[in-house]
Amino acid sequence: MREIDTGAQEAFIKEVNEDLKNESMKKIWDKYGLYIIILVVMALTAAVSFEAIKAWYTKRLQTWSDSYAYALSLQNQGHYDKSIDTFDYIASKDYGIFSDLAEMQKASILLEQKKNDEAYKLMEKIIQNQSFNPHLRDTTILKLASYKLENAPIEEIEQLIGSIAADGNNSWQFAANEMLALAHLRDSKTQEAKEIYNRLLSDNKTPEVMKARIKDIISVLPQ
């Protein structure tokens, strides 16, 4: 009889515990249920939104890429006016880096057409635009300097690329320094060119291909 009583007591205690648990859950749900629903909905919405935005951006990026490729195709076929019109359209839109690339490519087309003055003005406009992609802006600076290297005063070349040459974190620093050395050689300033070359040779980060080229140049310079 005592064993039956013990079993009944255990069953009763278990039932009471379950009721207490259910009652606690009910109180929690009554108090926080709306917030829980909102959080779940927000989490699901965020996940869906992320996938939707990702799909939209991927599609948009493909559109930008296709537009840019079409403009390049026109350029390669010699349809320069149509190509520039297309690049103008891309540059006027919020196409991210493709808009900046379009501006640069317009300058290249003008150079192909021997419209150097127009190309230089466009590149100078890009250089002055502080919102332009920094890496592409530096590329434009070096490109403009390379075209001006033959005739522009050394001071103008230094003004264009001096800050890049002095920036140890800029990936174009070695090319900029080499260009400065060439500008000095053009003006028969051999000693200044050698100083730049020797600095590049002593820098462990200077590409080996460039070092080999510099050694060849130094070997034919007057002592």
C-alpha cells in the first residue's frame, strides 16, 4: 500500500511540475509573445531581404558589365562616336566603378583619335575629382604623366606624380619613381636619375623585373 502511495505521490508531483512549467511558459508568452513574433518576423524579413538585395545587385552588376563591354566593342570596331556616347551614358549613371572606368576609357578613345588636348583635359578633370575611385585616379595620373613625359617640364611631372612616388603604401610608387628618373634623364640630369634608381635597387619591395631593367640602364649611363 505504501508503494502505491509513493507512486501516486511521484505522479502528482510530476503533474504539478508540468502545470507549473506550462503556467510559466504561458506567463512568458503573455508578456513577451508579441515581441517574440516581431523578432522572428524581422529575422525572416532580413534573411529574405538580404537574398533579394544580393540577387538585385548581382543582376545590376551584370547589366553594368554588359553595358561597359558593349561600349568597348564599339570602340574596338572603330565606332568611336557611338562608343563615347555609350561611355557617357554609363558615366552619368550610378554604375559604381564602371562609371569611373567609362570616364577613363573616353580619354583613351580621344587619344586613339589623336585628340590629345581633349584627352588631357578629361584626364585632368578626373584627377581633380576627389570622389573618383582612388586607384583608378592614380592610374589616370600616371597615364597623363606618361604622355607628358616627352615634352612637359620636370616640375610639372613632379607635381603630377611626386606624391605617388613618395607614398610607400601606394602600389604605383615604383612606376612613379621610375618615371621621375626618366624625366631627369630626358633633361640630362644623370645624377638625379641615378639617385632614384639606386633607391629603387636598395628597396626590397621593388619588383625584380624593374631592378633588372634599372641595372641595364645604369650600365650605359656615363660615370
